[in-house]
Amino acid sequence: MTTRQAALAGMGIAMLSCFLAGHESGLEPMWPERTDPVDMWRVPHPD
């Protein structure tokens, strides 16, 4: 399992390149105001 897959499965926070995570509807950036090429991404809770 890759880090991206683990994050999408809800297993926690992942440091991913924006080109890998930026288009995933199940992930959201931890700091959306930052524009770095690598950022922290998380799976938001359904509520």
C-alpha cells in the first residue's frame, strides 16, 4: 500500500506531492493557503 492509498483509506495524515494529491476528491490539504509543491494531506471526517 502506498502512502497515498493509506491516506485515502483514512489511515492518517500523509506528506504527498501536490500533483499526486491535488486532484483526489477524498483528500484535502492541511494548509490550503500554502503553495509548496509538497504538502500535508488528510482525509476529512464525513461529519
